[in-house]
Amino acid sequence: MTARAGAAGGGPATTKCIRNLTTGTHVFVAVNYLLGSYVGFAVLSRPGFGIYCIIFTLLWGGIAYFGFHLMTKSGLVAGPPGSGEILPLSS
């Protein structure tokens, strides 16, 4: 078995499950920071902490957005485990 690169040449193709799980965990962290910004501003009255949380909400959200599109850009996904197949992506 040899690993084949995706169409964009950025590395091996990923499965939809890996793509969605990776994006979902990044979104979860972004939402957690968003909640932290609310707590920082409204509950604790600590604007420094609220600003910190807003900055990291934007960073994690941006990484989730661009990461999802980079993983989708190749247009290919890996076939069943052990098959060595690369299949077209059907969203």
C-alpha cells in the first residue's frame, strides 16, 4: 500500500468523519471561548479576560473555517480502512 496525495498535492486524502470531527472540535473550543467572553464581560466584570476570550474565539473559529475548506479542497476522501482507495468527494 502506498499513500497517495490529494488532488491539491497537500497530503493524503482524509475521510469525511475525520474532517467533520476535526472541524467540530475546533468549533467546540471556539464556542467555549465565546462563553468565556460572556462570563468575562457580564458576570465577572473583567474586560481583560473578555477581550482575551474574544481574540481566541476568532482564532479558533478562523482555523476551523479554513481547515474545513483545506480538507475539502482536494475533492478526495480515503476509501474504507485498509483498502488503499481514494474516492471522489461527494458532499
